[in-house]
Amino acid sequence: MLWPKYQLPTLTAHEGIPGHTWQGAYLAEHHAEIPLITSIMGFNAFVEGWALYAEQLVGELGLYADDPFGEIGYLQAQQFRACRLVVDTGLHAMHWTREQSVQFLTQETGKGVGAMTSETDRYCASPGQACGYKMGHNEILRLRARAKAALGKNFSLAEFDDTIVRTGGVPLSLLGPVIDSYIRTAKKA
């Protein structure tokens, strides 16, 4: 079983709504308004950072309130992401072998050797891809905290989230100026 039932709420938030599906639907509906480069190539840190943010967001909005097993699934997903950071860095900066990576992932996540071999091969083929998830997530959270501090009681989570998604998925270095503009506009309203 690749995805136990208790992990499905988190997987659904990541891949579905408000994760990739929502962001992808926005791109499809508004492709003419989005820079061509963004519509051609997804910037990993943004796209996957948004999906991790979506997982956290549904928890903050109460998805796991009456589902302790779903919350465990969310926490396990976070643990897995942390292990992926270690392995991506281990392979590309510490010169780990494929076998070291598979062993670490299997031992630390409790997942099967076959699945962790596939994950390791994925990181070998895409250096930094696993790290991009958390970098994007952290940046979105940092910008949300900045917007909350600047706007106080006028902060709207829905407007903030819409602002992020409306970018279409930009490099993280461009996301800060977008949020600065959102803050200026919200202060005037």
C-alpha cells in the first residue's frame, strides 16, 4: 500500500485543492495574463512550496480537528520531507552513495526499500528538487508573517493566498515584491 488511508487528507491537500490542482486550474484559466516562462516551466520551489503550504493551511483551517489519524499522516509527511532534505543534501554535498540514501530513508521513514530506492533515484536525477519544497514553503510562510504584521486586523488570509496563486508560480526572488505590492494595496483599501 503506497498511500495508507490516514495519509490521504494531506495528499489530497497537496495534489488537489488547495494545492497543485487549484494552482494549475488558475494557470489554465489565466494563461494569457501570466508570463510565458511561468506557464512553460514550473518553478519547483514555488510550485512544491505552495503544495506544502496547502497541506499546512488545511490543518490550520481545521481539517484534522476531528481526525487524529489524518493529523498523524500530516506529521509523517512532514517527517518524510525532512528526511528528503537530508538525503538530497547527502547525495549532492556529502557524496552519499545510493545505498546510503536508501538505507537512511528506509530507517528514518519506515517506508519500504522499493519506494525509497525510487525516491533516491529521483533525487539523483534532480539535484535540489527535494530541497525546493521546503524552501518555497518557508518563503511563503515568511511572506505571510510579514503581511500579517504589516496589515494587522486588515490581513485577509484568502486575499494573501489569492495573491500568491495569481503570480502563476514565480521564482521565489520575485514573490517578495508581489507581496509588498499586495500590502501597499491592502493598506490603501
